[in-house]
Amino acid sequence: MSFNSEVKEELCKIDNKKECCMKAEGYGLLLFSKMLVPSEKSVKYENRSVARTIAEYAASCAGVIADVRTSLRKDARETHVLVIRGEQQKETLCARFGHSVKDANIRINKDNIKNECCKGAFLRGAFIASGSIADPMKEYLMEFIVPYARLAEDLFSFITDLEFAPICSITKRNGINVIYIKDGNSVENLLTFMSARTSSMNIMQTRMYKEAKNNINRLSNFETANIDRTLSASAVQTAAIAMLSDSGMLKELSPQLRQIADLRLENPEMTLGEMSRITGISRSGVKHRMDRLIRLSGEAGR
Ligand SMILES: [Zn+2]
């Protein structure tokens, strides 16, 4: 089962202890599944628990029966289609949450999320109906896909206004409004806020694992950096000598400097100690000449 499905399964099983929270979750579910939009005759879901939960809340919040029709697609996956029978039932459902079937602009009616305790339940409903979450081993990403611009803006404000201030963005992808959260800490806090304790714990453990792995990588990078340093010093010297050669300055230099320059060009990986042994010049003498070559190349480059 994908991480997204695991999270949805966990969320669908949560019971609301208070009547107000039950209504708020039902509102989130029905509003973000487009069931309160008059022109939407049916809604399709691949996840059976999601379709069933929405139908259950339509019944428990407003006494409206939504049929769930299951069919098998060509690729053997199940599709669950939610349908509300008749205009009258749709009107009853809309009226229960203070919406009108004539509403042109569908937005969040805050009267349905009156108490602080209801906010988590409402967001849980919205996420079950329109959200998805990526596997935290790959990336931290929670998304809400909302087909209506004003509704998307309302949900964006609702999330950013939460007390723990999740880092959240809103964009359009192929003309569809997407609200997304990419910050690991915010994703974890939002799951906790929706009462998905197991999923939130899983994210936390993944984050700790990734952090430990990064620390180990940083240590081994430090060791390879020391080897890189020898090579990059040689690369700087070779580049300097090449520049002197290109500008014609190399052939005018003293034989002592030219000797070191030639040796470096022929042996890019040779250490200064080795160059000292071959030439019979002290290591500091070799270093001094090399530094002089680099300084002169600076003048040649001007
Ligand atoms: Zn409540």
C-alpha cells in the first residue's frame, strides 16, 4: 500500500468525539469532494475508504443518501463513483452547510468551523477528499487539488492562518489550483493536527533517519575533501602555467622557474615533496617558485 493510501486509511478511521467536529469534518469532505457544487452530478474516487467515508458523512450530517457505485477499470483497478439521487437531496445537503445551489462562487463558509476543536476535523475532511501525500523517503510533499479558485484561496488562508503557521504555497498546474506543503516539519505538524498520529510518527522517524544519514555523508565528504585539495592545488598551478605559456611570458622566465613549470605540466599529480626530491631544490624552494608562477600568471591575465 502506498504511503498516501496508508494515511487516508488512518484518517478515514478517526471518530469525532464532538458533534461540532463531526459536522466540520463532514463539511470538509463534502465541500472538497465537490458534492456541494450543483453542476457536479457525480464524483470519482479510486480509494474505496474515501468514497465510503464521504457517503457516510452525507448521511450522518444531512440525512442524504449518496450511492457508491463500484466498477472495475481496464487495468483491474477499482473506481468508486459517488452519486446523489435527485435535485432535492442536493439542495438538502447544500442547505445543511449554509450553501445555496445557486452559488456561483463556491467558498468556505466559516460558520461550519466555529470552534477551535473543529479546525483539525475540517482539514482532515478536506485532505481525505482532495489531498495527497508523497512517500517521505522520497520527498516531503502534501498537496490539495482544488478546482475552484476562490475555494483554493480560502483553503490556503485557512492553512497559513493556523497557530503553528505551516509553510504553504499556492500555484496553478495545468490550470488547476494546487496548494502544496514541501517543508518536512509542516507536513508532520499538519498530519498531527488532523490526528493522523501513526502517519505523523512515520514521517518523524523518516526525518530522523535522513538526518542521521546526512551527518554520516558529511563526515565522509570531509575525508574526500582532503584528497581533493591536493588535486585542486595542482589544477590551479597547471592553469597558471598554461596562462603564462599562452601569453608568451613562460619562455621569458628564468630557467629556475621554467624548470618547475615544465615539471608540473608533465606531472599534474606530483606532490611538492616529490618535486623537491627530483630537482634537488628544498620543498619550500619549490613552493616559493610555484607561488611566484601563480602570481605572474595573475599579471599575465590582466
Ligand atoms: Zn468541534
